[in-house]
Amino acid sequence: MNSMLKQIQLIERTDQLIRLQATGSPVELAAKLGISKTKLYRMLCIMKELDAPVEFDTLTQSFVYSEPVGFTFGFYKKGQKTNIINPSIG
């Protein structure tokens, strides 16, 4: 599989875990994603470059979004509903 597609899928999975506040510590999240802690931090930097307000919440011991955001990537036909996540739910 294309490495860019793998990266996008990794970001989508991370986004899902962040929304569920189920990432755990950086070590735990890296293990859940099957990547190294170094690769995790690189990916989080990419997410931040894409304006994701990601931060680690020491109270919940999980990465969280500091404000509601939505994330989607992919192509869709005009007029077709997308899988954009409602930021008010997030």
C-alpha cells in the first residue's frame, strides 16, 4: 500500500482515538497504532501543521483537541454526503 495512504489512515485512526479520549499515554498510543514513539510524534507534528489543536491532557491521560474540529480526507461525488465529522459532536 502507498506510504501516503498509510499515513492518512494512521491520522484518521489517531483522530478517532483522540475523539474518544482513548489514546492513553504516548507510549500506549504508539503501541495501539503499531508505530514507534518517534513516528507518533512526527505524525502529531504533521497534524498540528494541518491546524489540529492536539494536546495531551494529564488529567485524562489522553491526547485531546483543545477545540472542536472536524477531519476528512478523500474524494467524493458532488452532491454526495461525505464522512465529515460534525465538529459540534467532537
